[in-house]
Amino acid sequence: MTHVLRQSAVILLLTGLVAAGIGFLYSKGSADLADQDRQPIAFSHEFHAGKLAIDCLYCHRFAHQSPTAGIPTMNICMGCHRNIDADSDGHKTLLDHWQRQQPVSWVRLQRLPDFVYFTHERHLAHGVQCVDCHGRVDATPYTPRAATYEMAGALHAISNAERPAIA
């Protein structure tokens, strides 16, 4: 009987190691790695939303009328950038894309599972502010991911007196 138990334990251990190895390899491409959020142009929310006080909805124009907030078009960026004389690498890269009539290939940071239906439009219409879910992006020098995808955090941030029922 001990031989069967030992054999079963070895098989169970090997199966667990193989499963852990496959899980590690699978997660390697989808885990939160430092390089995966690197944008092609170093965009600073701290500068644009903080120092310049540009409202989120100026750049993310579709947030109040569609399921996704969207990313700014080159026309929105160039509305300001064609009139400034900046010498940064990011500004040069942006101008290069504009001259070649090629959009910037921004890295998508916010992605929900396929079974989740989410719309910024409905949340904004009911008083949820960008900062409630995305945090103080005006104080971050990079493009952050949402801190959490759980509704409790955003709803808790809105006072009960102001919070209408979200239907």
C-alpha cells in the first residue's frame, strides 16, 4: 500500500509542477510588467491634466457619448502642438507622425474581459467623475491603468446624497 501512496504522491507532485509551469509561461505574456505599459511617446498626464489643467473630456471626447472613452486623435493633439515650439523627443515624434500622416500606435491599457459590458457614458451621466476610478492622473507623469475595476470603489467616492440609482 505504501508503494501505491508514494506513486500517487509523485504523480500528484509532477502534475502540480507541470500545471504551475504552464501557468507561469501563460502569465508571462499577460502579467503586469514594467515594459508592457510603455507608450510610443512619453505622455505626461501630470503636465497636460495637472499643470495645463486640460479637462479629461477634452482629449477623451467620446467618454460621455459612447461605451469607450477613446484616445485623442492626431487632430486633437496637433490643435495645440502645431503652435508650440518644443524641443522634446516626444514632441518631435508627434510632429513626425503628423507629417507622415500616421497615427501614434498607443498601447491600450484598459481592457475588460469580453463578458463585461462597460460604458463611460452611463457612469458620467450619473455623476461618477474620472478621478473616482482612474485616480489622480493629474499627479502622475505617465499613463496609469485604473486602480481597480470594482464598482464599490467608485460608488463609495460619490456621496450618498448625490448618487442617483444607476439603471
